[in-house]
Amino acid sequence: MNITLLRRFVAVAEELHFPRAADALGIPLASLYSSIEKLETELGHPLFTRHGETQLTKVGILFLDEARREIAAAPAPVEKPMAKAGGKAKASKGKGRAPIVKGKPKPYKKRQGR
């Protein structure tokens, strides 16, 4: 069983409100719904009643204790290294453009040959 799914289940079970749990986890609401549906499919039983107020079912109450034990026994999540900001540097192509001075020909334009 996926530990991420268990963490999401416990968050919803504690809040008993899907949008607040999604905000607390920092994930989109649709992702939370799909995670809970996937967990319910794995178990073969619904974990929440979604008619009106969100409530845990009897299976959900029993599964909550087991999920908390598995989360406590699991190793701490490994932090992903942060990618360095910025992109690839562009190569310099000469001196660059000179500033345009009023009344002077544009320095970066060549005169048209005849």
C-alpha cells in the first residue's frame, strides 16, 4: 500500500472535509479525490460517506488506526534536492549594440551598397 495514499486518507479523516485537507496537504482537490478513490478500490470498501457531511464509514474507522500505524512505522520521506534556478547562459556575440544617438546613422546597420 502506498504511504502517500495513507497520508492523504489520514488528513481527510482528521479534517472530515476534502477541500481543507487538500489545502493542508498542498495538493489539488481533484488529486485528493482520485487518491481516496484509488485507496477505496484497493481495499474494496468505501472509507467515507459523501452524502451531505463527510463521515468515516465503519471500515474507514477501523482502517484509520492501521493507516496511522503504517505511517509511523514508515521511514521519513526523502527530500528532493532543489534544482538550481536559471537557465542556460547565452554566449556573448561581440560588443553588443551601441546606443542610438539622434541624428547619427544606426551603428548596427550597414549602409546599403550600390
